[in-house]
Amino acid sequence: DAGVIQSPRHEVTEMGQEVTLRCKPISGHNSLFWYRQTMMRGLELLIYFNNNVPIDDSGMPEDRFSAKMPNASFSTLKIQPSEPRDSAVYFCASRPGRLYEQYFGPGTRLTVT
Amino acid sequence: GIQVEQSPPDLILQEGANSTLRCNFSDSVNNLQWFHQNPWGQLINLFYIPSGTKQNGRLSATTVATERYSLLYISSSQTTDSGVYFCAANQAGTALIFGKGTTLSVSS
């Protein structure tokens, strides 16, 4: 299995630009998660989908962030407009069920200048 | 939601030494995982261990669910063990919540 796939791996953008991060979960996994990692806040959950439906988006920082999962094999996290404080590593993860192991993708390192 | 606390925050070892990392969680959980974040930033799954004991080579883990803690043992440490070790836990139907991690440095 290819594992969780994320793209791009690195993104550098200017403040105010729109950023779209992409994730392909492991085939057969019905839960998908977006996390953000910063030095100050550590690894924090942004949003959790189950069977393509958002279950918990309480970690989404503000209206500038949005996430979609149009089908079982693809999800996007969009930031519009981006700000320097959004600079972080964004991880996508998936798992096959409620009581199973969670697997992480390689992450996207976002830098907003 | 649950809270996950890890100790110690930092650990410095000489190659060959053994170590124990601890993870405490605030409520009953259905899942507990240990991860290693390597110097390239990848999160590597070490153990899925909601209860009991597991071993994988020089690493082993024990979770005592009734007492709300888990331990990760590293024996005969090597420089390649360096990095950050995370404990994460969740209740059924929720997402993993992470501790702040233990940063391990192993020198030769």
C-alpha cells in the first residue's frame, strides 16, 4: 500500500494568497483527519471526517480555513487568505474504523511570507 | 476531551543506554498509539496499544488502561533512535489527541 499521500510536500506563498493542500487516504480507510504541527501548539487536530462527512471541525482556526472530502479517496484543506501565522506542517491521517490504528502522511510544510 | 501528558520532555542518552518514556491520560481511552517523529518530520507508527504489552525489537510498550498510563521502553539505544516520541490517545469515534512529546537525543 502506498500509505497516506499528501501534496504538495512544500509550499511557499505570500500573505493573502489562497493555499490548497491535498490528501489521498489509504484505500479502504473510512476516517480522515487533518492536523497542524507548530512549535508553540504541538500537534493539534483541525478536522475529522467519517465516511466523507465532517464529524468534528472544532479545531479549525477560523473562517479562513475550510476542508472538503468529495469522495472516499480525496480531501482538501484550503486557506484563503493565508497569513504568516498559518506557517506550519499540515498532516493528513486516515484509519479504517473507529477502533483502529491511525496512519499519517508525510505532511505539507507551509510557509507564508 | 481527554488530555495526554508525556514525561520527561527531554532525554539525553549515550548509545547503548536504556530508557523509559511515560504517557498519562486523563480519562478512559479506546485507543493509544506511540509514534516516533524522525529528523525529517515523518510520524512513524511504533505501537497501537490500548492495553497490554507489545514488543518490537529493541522497543516495547505497556499500557495499564485501568491506571491511565502507558510506558515506552527503548533498550540499547542507537543514534538512529533520536527524535521526538509522541503518545496519542482517543475514545471511540474521536480523533487522536497528542501529548507534547519527549525529545530523545542519543549520542555515540
